[in-house]
Amino acid sequence: MSSEGPKVPNTERPRQWTAEESINFMKAAEPIIDKVADKWLKEITGYLKAKDKNARELSRLSSQHDLKLIKYSLAFLAGITGILSVLAYYKVASSDAVLYSFGALTGSVLTMMVKFRFLPYEPVEEEED
């Protein structure tokens, strides 16, 4: 058994780096940092390009769908209005009936367009766990 008492931890502070040592370390680490940064930069730019391309394609398809929907709706309304106008010309239907039918059909078509075009794309609320 030794009579030395409890060991006291070494209280010496580690040696500080000199400016030259710090610069040499940074110069040695620079190629590694550049390589990692280039790799990540390529990954990020590739992701952003793909995301932008997908967004543009979705926008193009959405616009194309909207134009078709508008064309078919206008053709339908023009056809019904034409038929009702011919019936009103031959006094089979009154002009009030043509006006009322045109308004009702236009409202119905616009409601369907909004329902089937815009409602499916509303954001869904996420459930909290």
C-alpha cells in the first residue's frame, strides 16, 4: 500500500496550435472538403432540376386538361343553346325558357368544372400521431 493519497488529474492545458499549423491543416483538408461539396452540390442540383421538370410537366398536363374541359363544356352549352333557340324560333318553347335553361346549364357546368378540377388538389390535412 502506498501512502501517496488520491491522484490529482493532470491540469496541464494542451498546447495551442500555431497559425502555421492551422493553415497547413486547412490546406490539407481543402481537397477533401471540395470533393464532398462537389458531390453534394451535384446531388442537390440534380434533385432541383428533376423537381422543376416534374412541376412543369404537371402544370402542362393540368393546363391541357383544363383547355379540353373548357372546349367540351362550351361545345355542350352552345349545342343546347342552339337547340333551345331553334325551338324558341318555331314557338315550341318560350324565350324565357331558353334564358332560364341557359343559366341553369351554365351554372351546372361551371359547378362541375370546379368540383372535378380544383377540389381533388386541395391539400390534405396530416394526422398527428
